[in-house]
Amino acid sequence: MQSPHDLATRRSHAADAWDLTSGVVLVSSGVEVPIRGTDQAHEFHTHPEFAYLTGAHISGAVAAFDRHDGWTLFSPVAGLEDRVWIGAGVDAERLQAESGIAVRPAEELAEWLEKRRSEPVAILGNPDLARHPAAYSIANWHSLELDIDESLATRLSEQVSEKRRAKDLSEIALMRQAANASLAGHFYALRNARPGLTERALQVEIEAEFFRHGAERTAYGSIVGTGSNSAVLHFAPTNREMRLGEFVLMDAGAEFDGYASDVTRTFPAGPRYEGAQRDLYQLVLDVQETAIANARPGVEYRDLHLAASAQIAQGLIDLGLLRGKADALVERDAHALFFPHGLGHMLGLATHDAGGCLAGRTPSDRFGLKWLRADLPLQPGYVVTIEPGIYFIEALLEDPRRREDFADCVDWAKVDAMKEFGGIRIEDDVLITESGNEVLTGGLPKSIAEIEALRAEAF
């Protein structure tokens, strides 16, 4: 549970940043999306802006603000049919105590808006409030004669995203709980995965451990790839069995009270790292540990990414896969053949959390930078992932244009011989502190010796 004081502080800071002289702000939670032809709905996930400002995770709710009356939370009230099929619904008194906002029935939102006819309206949170007002107990927007100001909404949403970057104590506590649940799942995998186990079976076991240790859901679709599947960045687990001599890449995180964790480990299906596995794994680990050591207030995340890229390039030169000077290879984006994604991203109420790009900066379209999800100077309270990797991705390595562009700097004979190698990623969640950082997922081993000791338990 989050502190009502922290929630009130967030709302106060948001309102101060908005500095509205007129206008109404509506922050909608979102509503369940039914699956046509069934009596079911897609899994509901509260919009992060609503969760950030209220601490609540309920569908069909709206947090409303104007500069005269402050905040009001309009929450749905369960009708008879709802109480029969799904229960009593939201306890308004409890919601008011936990959020620190006056709570009123959702049916009263239209009346509240009626009194503010002359005001421009900014809709934040889930935009379905504008498209489907009836889902929030508003008959239609036309009858209210309100002006929905999309440009105002964009500005206010950007300001909320900026506020969301630095996590307060309540948020950090929840992220610790999410991280601890994630670690339980990853420990299970390291101790129990063995040849013959399918990717899907391993996914089921690690997610069960998340839930046993307090997780409320997974933070994203779990990634479990074995063999060449481990080179697919967002691989969905299949019934493929892991085999001796292969890598297992497991990228999976638990979520607690809306806050995500995001952890990746890559380990041998057998008891030990063998041959090139050992060399390339150690390279990725060295890159990650260097990046974490350099993550502190004032450091540009983009610079961390470029430094990691140069270190990967040098390592691949040393292993005979690339030719040339590391800095020159990074300028050409040759390293991105093997490390195509960014070093990491912001983490919080979403796996790829808001505010990752500083206002005024434009994402690059360069091959080696276009998937960089964080471009800003790090500050205390930020939580970022640091997740370098090296992959042998068929789609990139067999692309004729790239083979031509990098003909002079890639030993294609050696690379082609490793097309079935798969990929390696090592990822941790890092809290930036006043003096440096704290690795929230640091309790999960990642050195070769530590992982091999855990792998021995599976055999």
C-alpha cells in the first residue's frame, strides 16, 4: 500500500506544474475491454497516470481536478447484477482513506462537469474517456457542451511524465517487493532448469514463484528462449525443449501494486558455460558491471549506452568477429549487428516507463540508437534497467544490405558459423541514489562461478 501523504504530494506537484488559470483535468483509469462473442474481458491494467496520482487500480474511475475545488475521485458503484456476478466492488470509504481524495459515485461526474461548462477539458490517463464516455457514466460529450483540449492534455501529460521519473519512498518500497518476487522465480530457474524441460514449462514455474512471493501479476509477457530462440529479443516461450550445449535466456519480471521489475539472466542448459559461451557471456557481464558502476546522478544515459557499445565492439574485435577500431565501428553502427537494442529504459508503473526522453530531444534514427529508450541525465530516484546483450540474429546477419555495408569489418565466415548460437542478455534494475546507485535486483547471482554453482543443483 502506498502512503496517502506521498500520493497527496504527487498530486500537489502535478497541479503546481500545470499552473492552470482555467480548465478541468480528468484522469481516467480505463475500462475493461470485452472479448467479442464471450462473456469475458481482456485483463485489465489501470492507466499508469491514474495509478500514479491515486494509488488505485480500478476500472471505470476518473480523478478530476480543477484549481478551485482541487481533486475528486469518481468511482463506479456496483449494481445488483455486478454484486451477483463479481462481488461488492469498490469500498468508497476505504478508497478515500487510502488515496486521500474525496470519493464520489461515478454517476455524479456528469453533474460535476455540468457546473464547469465554460471550462476547457484536458483528458489524461486512458483516452477511452473521450471515445466512450458512457463507460464512465457520461451520456455524451455533446450534451455537456465541453471543449476537449487535446493540446492542453498533451502538455499536462508530459509534465506528469516528468514528475514520474523520480520515485518516492512509497514507490521504491513497492519496486523492492516486485524485485524480490522476481528474484525468487529466477533462482528457481537457475536451480531447476535442465535439458528436456520446455520453454513454456519453465515460464510456468518461474511465474508461479513470482505469485508465491507476493506478485500480483507479471510485469510483461515472460521471455524464455532456448538455443537460437534466445536471439529473438521478445521471444514468447514455446514447447521447444532445452538441450545440452545451449543457452537459456530468461527475461521475466513480477509486478507489485502496479510497479514493475525487469530481470534477465542467461545461463547454460547444462551445468557449465562452454567455449564461446564463456567468452561472450563474460564480455556481456563486464559491460553490464561497468555501466552499473558508472550510473550516477548527472551522467547521461545515452553516454552509458555508447560506452557500452564501444566496449562490446572492442570485445568482439578481441574475439575475432569484428575488425577495426571500436569507436569507428560504433560510429558506423557495426556493433548493432550484435547489440541492436538500447542499454535499457526507465522502470516504474510501466516496464518501459514514462519520461525516458528529455523534453526537446529527438530520438535518433541511427541503427545503433533508434531503440534507445532513455535519453536524459540520470537523477536521484530514477530507476533504470541496465541490460547489454550480444545476439546472433538471423534477420540481421542474413540481410544483404548489412552484409554489404559491413563487409570490411565483420568476419562473416566466423559469424555465419555461429548463427545457431542464440543470444546473451544480463539485466538488472538500478536505483539512482544521491551518491551513486543501488541495484535493486543485486541479490540474484550473475557471475559465471555463481551461476555454475546454482546450475550444479539441477544435475
